[in-house]
Amino acid sequence: MQIHSNPFSRDKDAYAPLLLKERMLMGLFAATAIAGTFSPVIWSQQLNESKLIQQLWGLFASGCFTAAAYTRKQKEKDYQAIATANHKIVTEHLKGEFTYHQSKEQIESRRKLATYINTLPIEERERWMQAYGLHGLVELPQVQQAVIDAPSRQLAGGTSIPNPDIATVNEDAVQEIINPGVMSQLQAIASQYPKYIRLDPEWIDELCDSSALHNLSDRSNHHFMLVGGTQSGKSTLAGVIINKIAAQSQKPAIVLGSDPKDNVTRWLCKFSRRFDGMKELSNWIKFVTEVVENRKTEIAKVGSTNGISEIFFVQDEVDTCYGKGQGFPGRVTPIIAKELQAIWNFIAKFTAGLKCHGIFLGQSPLSEETGFTRPNLKNLCFIALGQLSSYILGKPADFLNAKPEIIELLKQVCELLDAEGIRYALVVPTRNNPYIALIPTFDITGMEQKHQPRESESKDSQSPTSSNWYEEINAWAKKIARRPTPAELKTKWQELTGQQLSDKGVQLLLEHLGHTD
């Protein structure tokens, strides 16, 4: 197929006969060289002068053949390049022709369908127009525009603009409104795929209940990774999860957190101890390590996890602090970033059997940006809020295991919810199917927590509640009216805090009680 505007086609046609002539000439040179070389041998009775002339002629033909072959090699490359370019242009031309004819047929079909719908009763036309997207092609009855009887502003030239009264809207109720048409579509999809589309609010309770079972072998979703953009509701949802699991703790739960944004985040959960700001990250690492070691000692002494409290390690801004292993310029060094990576992966892999829960929050789910190894990501219940869900579904191999048709279904649901501005999350549990869930409206009145001022914290305290523990120990010491022994102090501290007391801690407690000798 020739395209008149294609210059490569003309070049190809010009090159082809020249190459053919060169090939014939090279064949002639080759035949002459062979004849000149071997004829003195075949006809040996010839005169020596004739043999010499034939050999010289063969040598000359061989040289011409070699030179022609060398120059022709580049011409062949040029010809192949021109042929390739011509083929690409022809291919693109054919694609354009196909798209043109396909679009033309589609337009004709839609017009034909619209013509048929226009023959139907008027009350049926709008429904079919919406179903097939035939806006502008289906004839609908004209609706007279209502005239607003309201005060007007007069413009130069006499033209007026209506100035109606505008009603106020309750902003808190806005997120509760879902387009009825969208909800009907979601309900229809959820009825066919109940495992993958969750419209009920019970999904949060199910996740938290599975993480708080007293029999550890029955537990799942020990740790959580919440990712989403700014103001997407990560900290709110994290607080709800912590409170629901902590409410089932056999002893008062211990909630420990690192907030690199320095007391900016409004949390729904109360912290036993929180480290504010990036400068506290090194202390946070040491503290977490010590808490984990104390928990191991406690379980070894008791012999089981029955009756001990749940511990939460809450880490905000995971991807910002890790920074692809480089930390945060001027605030978090690469060494601290690597240490954070080590403690996060340790929590995800080894602390589930210690009744510990890692709660990690960030804006990026990628392994190279968060520091989590891919196997350890599988140990996290993954919750992606809003449009990050579509990003994750675009790379399913890194985050979830599902059939292609299910992934495509989840993508379509995400697009539908994004278009309507409905708050939702992609949930990937550790032992169940991934699913899309609507985020319910939480009553957070009076639940937002502020950290106690740093000035009120004792230098030797391990949590904001430690002052109460000291008061109880003081009262107990006064009651026994003597100097307590180290064993008694350790036992009393274990009863109050659920933690083991070191020899250094015994010494500090004795000094606190006034026994400095």
C-alpha cells in the first residue's frame, strides 16, 4: 500500500533498482575473478603470457568485488532503515484508518439507537438515554426554567443578576450523604461479590476482634499499615482501631507512639508515652527495644501471655522518616533511618506472639520508601484510604493476591467512589480476601487527646501514668513502715505496671522513697 505523502516510499523505490544493478555487477566481478583465477589451471596448455594476463585480470576483478562489497554494506543498511521507516508509516496509517472507520460505525450505531429511542413514549426516553449515554441525541420535552423572584443587583446597561438567599449546609452531615443512584449500584455489586465489597460498618469491628483474641494462635491482623494522603483520615482510623483492640485487653493497654510532626496530629487514643518530633526518634528506638525485651522477660517469668496487657507501637510518617534509607534532610540521619527500619521490621515479624501491635501510618505504600521488606508487608493488615487504593490495585503483585477479574472489579468500584467523593478504603487482611469498604462516620466528640506537656513528665518516668505508680508505692511503703526489700519492690512494680523492674530501677525507687544509703 503506497501513501502519496510518505517520502520514505519514494526513497525506497529509488534505492531498489540501484541495489539490483549493484548486485548484478558484483556477480559479474565474482564470476570474472573465479574464471581468471582458475582458468590457467584448467587450461594448462596455454602460453605463459596468457596465463599471466588471466591471473592479473582475476586479481583485478577480485579487488573490484571487495571494494563493491564494502561500499554496498552501508547502502544495504540505509535501504533497510528506509524500508523500516516506510513500514512504520504504513502501519500507523492503517491504524488511523481503522480508528476512523470504527469511530464512524460507533457514531452511526448510536445515532441509529437514538432514532429508535425517540420513537418510544416520552416518559421512557430519559431512562434509556442515561443507560446508553445518548445525551444530546434523544429528544426530551422542554422544561420551562423557573423564574426566581428574588432581589437583584443592577449592572451597568440595565442587566440584572438574581441575588437569591442561599441556605447554609451542615458540614458534618455532608460526608453522610451518598448519591442514591450510586448506592443502588454499590448494593447490586455487593450482593454479587459480598466478600469483596463491604457496605456495612462492621468490617472495622471484625478486624479489631480478630487482632484481640485471647488465644494467640487464632489471631490475625496483629499489625496495621494505614496509607493515605494528607487529611485522608489515617490518624482517626488508627485511633479507632487502637481503642477497639485496647478495650479487649486483659489489663490496661499500653499505647506508645512516635509523632514526628511534633504534636500536630490530633489523635483519638490516649498515649501511655509519646515521643514528639523527629529529634526524639533515637530515644523512641531505644525505648521500644527496652519495652520489647521487658515483655519477653515478663512472658518467660509468667509462662504464658494470659492475663497480660496489649502493647501498641504507633509510628506516624513512616515514609518521611525512612526517606528511602536516607532519612529526612537535616532532621533524620541515614543511620537513624536504618535503625527505624530494623525496629519496624522486627515488630512486624517477631512481636505478634508478645501481644504487641504495630500501627504504622504514612503516605506511600512502596517497600523502598517505607523500609518494610516484602515478606514483612504480608504480616501487616493493609488499609489504603481513598485514591491510593487505585494506585495499589495498579500494582497488585506487590500488595495483594487476587484473580485479575477481582482486581478489575475493585478498580471499577474505586473509580465509582472517587467520582462521587465517597470516603472508602482498600483493606487487605493478613488471612482473608482483599475488599473495598466504606468508611463510616465516627462520633469523635470529646475523644481527641492531647499529650501532656513535657514539663510535667518526670525525667525518670517511663509513662505519663508513672506519677500515679509512684504515689501508690509511696502509700504502700508508708503502710509497711519499713525499708522494702529489692524483691518486694520488684513484685509491687510488677503488680502496678505489668513490667519487670531492673536493679537500676530498684535503686531509683529506693532513692525516691528517701532511702539514699
